[in-house]
Amino acid sequence: MISVKKFTFNPFMENTYVLFDETKECVIIDPGCFSVEEEEELSNFIDETQLNPVMLWHTHSHLDHVFGSSFVANKYNIDLWIYKDDLQTLNAFNMVCKMYGIPVKNSPPNKCKFFNLSEGISFGKSKIDIRFVPGHAPGHVVFISENSNFVINGDCLFDGSIGRTDLPGGNHQQLLESIRKELFSLDDKMVVYCGHGPETTIGKEKYSNPFLVKQ
């Protein structure tokens, strides 16, 4: 079974996740840690739990999800993995920070590996399926564990809402179609870990989310 640890970081209140199993290998997803204190909160948990980080994953590379990517990659000497269509968003980090008036501390790694959607990805004794869910961001993916009954869904779907689509590369209709095809095909009881805010379930959103319930 995979354990999920959630942290909420930075002024955007972004959710960072650490997945780990009985082997103590772990992956860090969307590290939004911005301050030294937030970096320490993440690293202290990893140290205290005696975890061995083996990979860094992005659901997508909007700035609030990647503030801590350089810190994580350098501290643990691990590779960043993204979907190939996310590369342009990753490379725009410095420019977007300037647009928001946010000082650029550490840019995300400029070298990365690309997910193979058909193969999924593994760590420890655990297998994760990956689905491409564009609309909020052009290269957005989600990470699914059927055995542990959860999806790390980034900014696609929220408790009673959906991701914004007014950023570069966003597309409202594409997001709705992606959610219905790739997320609502999952089990209704599956837990949805969101990029912001609380967890929800596939069933709750399928039958009550005002953006997705057909009138």
C-alpha cells in the first residue's frame, strides 16, 4: 500500500505530496515549498520517516507547484519527471515569476525526463498509472494508484470546482472533456488529492460538481 503525505506551501496554498510504500522509497510531487522554513518542513518529514527519495514528479509546471523543485532535485540528487507537453510551461518559470512580481530564487531543473503514459511509472513495490488531462495546463497529467485507491490530480478537479483555464495554454472545454474521460472513468470511491484545498472523491464530483453535472 502507498501512503500519502500532504503539505500546503507558499502564498498560493499549493498542496505538495510525498508518496511512499513499505520499501521506504518515495516520490515527491509538485514541491511548492517557497521559504527555507517550508523546505525544512518537507526535508524534516523525509528524514524523520527515514524515506529514500527516488524521483520528483510534476503534474504540471505552473510556478506555484514548482517553487521547490530545484531544492528537491539538488538535495536528493533525483531526476525531475514531466510530461513532454509540459516543457514549455516549465521553461516559462522565470518569466511568469517576473509577471507576478515574485523574486526568482531557484529555477526548476532545466533537464528532465519524460513520462511514458502507456508504461506508467514505478517506485519501491508500487506501480502508478499516468493519464494526460489537459485543459488547465497543456501538459497536465494525473497519477493513479488503483491498489491504494487514489489519484493525485493536480489542478484539474477540486472539491466542488475545477481548475482555472485563463492561463496560457488553458482551455475550458478541453478541461471538462478531459475530466469526464480520464477522471470520471475511475471508481466513484477513489480519493482525489487536489493541488489546492481538501480531498474529495470521484463520485462526489461526478454527481454534484456544478461545473460538470449536466443540466
